[in-house]
Amino acid sequence: MKKNNGIPKGAIQIHLYPYQNILKPRGSMRKESLGAFIYDRLKSTYEDWCNPKYGDNPDKETLLQQLKHNLSGEVEVAWNKFINEK
């Protein structure tokens, strides 16, 4: 017997994509991707710290290394907070 919406009675709901794709961009589910948020923040920060109006800018290679280091640290902090709440 079917419900009014065409879903068979007793059917279970499943996710639209496999768990291996969690937080990764894909098709219509792109909204779940962290990449777009991270990219925008990295780009904005990089541009700010490359702005010639500031006299304390590091060289670009040092800036990129520091951005990557700090990004890794922030991800670790977020992960630890998430895990400790479980």
C-alpha cells in the first residue's frame, strides 16, 4: 500500500548521496560544501595582507605558509570542539 505522495508505506528515508561526500561540493548539494566559505575567507584575508597601503605585509610565500598553518589550526580547534560535544 502507498501513501498519498507515492512513497511506499514502511519505506525508510535515505540521504541523497553517500557519506563519503560529506562536506564536499557536488551538483545540487554544493550548498553543503565548506570549500566555498573557506575560499572566500582565504581570498579576502590574503588580499588584505597583500594590500600595499600597509607597511607590515609579509612576503607572499610567508603569508601563504602562515595562512595554511593557521587554517589547519582552526580546523583542528573546530574538530576538537565538535568531538568534545559528542
